[in-house]
Amino acid sequence: MQGRRILLVIGGGIAAYKSLDLIRRLRQRNASVRCILTAGAQHFVTPLAAGALSGQRAHTDLFDGEDEADIGHIKLARDADAIVVAPATANLMSKMASGAADDLASTVLLATALPILIAPAMNVRMWQHPATQRNLATLRDDGIHVVGPNDGAMAEAEFGPGRMAEPIEIADAAAKLLSDVPHAEVPERSVGLQARTQGAASFEARLRLAPQDEEGGSPLKGLRVLVTSGPTHEPIDPVRYIANRSSGRQGHAIAAAAAAAGAEVTLVSGPVALPDPAGVRTVRVETAREMLAAVEAALPADIAIFAAAVADWRTANEAGQKLKKGGNVPPPLQLALNPDILATIAHRTDGRPPLVVGFAAETENVVEHARQKLARKRCDLIVANDVSPATGVMGGEQNTVHLVTADTVETWPTMDKGEVARKLVARLGELAKAQANS
């Protein structure tokens, strides 16, 4: 996102506080951010805070005398590469769908021809209301891009879909959107600011940009990436199943990061409560055998990343009816081995992806077990982590991983799963480039 200009419209919902983190994440990627705050947004965040984080004055008023002296709302609608609306409240989505223009935000959104990405955020009942779903369908038909919402706890002590996507998810979706959009013409005064910002960029931000190619493109542009995510559910009977404790957060974050890095991504996901990542082809499955079939159907691929927590066993004979208690004696369960998806693909002699990455979720001797798995499965890289209950990794938002190859072990500090995903994708971009040049 080097040098890209984002116009961020902040709607009036409790999720507006996350927009401040979104500004930070966009600027970490060397994007320039200018903000519009609706009247409702100013009840949750201030123009001062948004302006301080973005480095530019935040805009709030359609009839601002200084801005409108040179038709400021039209300039805002054109002087950017893309518009991000986060949070996109039910009211703001309704205005966009109907073409209302009664404040600065809605007027700019009506006056623009720029690509628009919205991150809906509202109460679960508001999200599920037919009017909101009609508005969403209209916006999609109009070419508006959507990220989220996620399932989660609401401010009203309710739970369900309607929680705004996390800032890193929105930043990834914005990067993916901009990967296909040419740069807008940058005024001379902005170039100087951009150069100063780039010179002062942190080492971490420069590191994230390092894998990009000579033309400034995306590190995985033109590559086909296959990712597996989530658990598998192996039926015992029509109401019970065997599964692993996986939320799918890490696998979904990797798929989103790969898409943001320019890859053509297929995500094969077990049952999760997460939305499909933006810009990713998602195939949903239930069992390990279904996952293997979907993975093989998705080949060929340049990079295959097996992050799913596949159940090792299934019942040998699934009951057609619900098993009943027979006194105090549980029914016997005969188990059968599930196919080893990672080993099956890594051992292929025909159509094996050039780069095969496995995950090792361990509760003890993490690196040692990962090395054994690397040799046994014949993959190129293992991402190993400690999933002991005390770590909170399974189902949690943070992760600590070790990258294990035949010769090296690299341990990363604890970070959120989105950051792990972005860092892993950057590393894979380096490895893919090295393979291509060897």
C-alpha cells in the first residue's frame, strides 16, 4: 500500500473506536489516510484523535466554510485511491443504498467513482433485518466491496453476526482491493509528505514491504495459494461428532493475508463461525475426507498451507440414528484413521505444490515434535505452536510460533494471529522468489 491514499469514513457506532486502530494499521503499511467523521461517530471518537493518528485534519461538516470555498466535498470524493467505510452502520448503509446525501459522508459517497469497501457493524437483529439485507444486496450489486461482519459479543450483551471485522482484516481487504486499482494522481505537495513519511518509516514497516518485487507489486502476485483452516467434524451419529478445538482464526487470517499480497487464494475450511475472507474463494467442508477431496480439486497450486486442525480419527461406522443410552454403559465406538491430508499432498510425485507448509499443534516438546513431523510428512516448512490450555492459543486471538525447516528453527514473539499471518505470507513470498530464481 506504499503511497496509496485512503479516505476513511467513520460511522456512528460503538465500533468506531476500532477505526483509530485501523488508521494506525493503514499508516504502518505506508498508506496515507484522511478521515470523515459523521455526527454520530463524534460521540465515540473525536476529530482531534482521528486527525492526530492520520496526520491530516479530519473532516466533519458538509458546509464547512474553509473546505467548501473550493468545493471540498467533491475534492474528497476524488482525491484518493479508495474509500473505506468503517464502521458502516445500518443507517449509513441505508443512505448509500438509497442515494441519500444529507451530510458530508453520504454526499462524498454519492459523488465518488472510487472503489468503496464497507465494514458493517451493528446489533445482530439490525444486521439480520430484511431491510438491512436488502440494502446489502443493493450495495453489492452497485459494486461495493464488503468485509465482515464477524460473529461476536455485542455492546448490548447479545451475541451473533454484526461485530465489525477487526482492523487488520479491514486493512488486508483494503490492500487486496487496491492491488487491482491504479494509483491516483498525487499532487506535488503530497509527494513531499509521502517522502518524509517513508524516510521516517519504522524498521518493522520496511520489513513488511521488503518482499515486494521491483515494480512495487505484491509479493505473491500471480501465484496460486491453497489454505486449509478450521477443524473437521467427524459424525458419530446425526447429532454428535468428533472434532478438534480450532476456531479457524489463524488459517482464515493466512488466507486473507495471502489475498492481500496479490495471490489467487482458495480456502478450504471446516466448520467455523468466521466470515469468508474478502477476495478469497472459500470451499466449506465438514469431514477430513471432504477436505482432502476439496484440496485435491483445488490443485494445482504454487503454495499449499495446511493450517486446519484435522481430526485424526473418525468412527468406523457412523450411526444412522441418534445413539441411545443403554443404562449406564456407553456404546462402543470403533475408530478408523482419517486420511493424512498434509502427507498425501507433500508425498505426491505428480502435481505437488513447490512449497508445502504444515502446522504442528503440540502440547509438549514443540520443536522436537515439529522436526519429526517435517521429516515424516516431507513438507518444506512446519509452523509449530504450543496449544496447551494455559496458552489460550486454541480459539484465542494470539499465537507464538516456531518456523521449523530441515536446517533451522526461527521463533517469533507472541503476536495476534493476523500479524502472524502477514509475517508468514511475507516469508513465503521470499521463499517462492528464491525458488523461482534458483
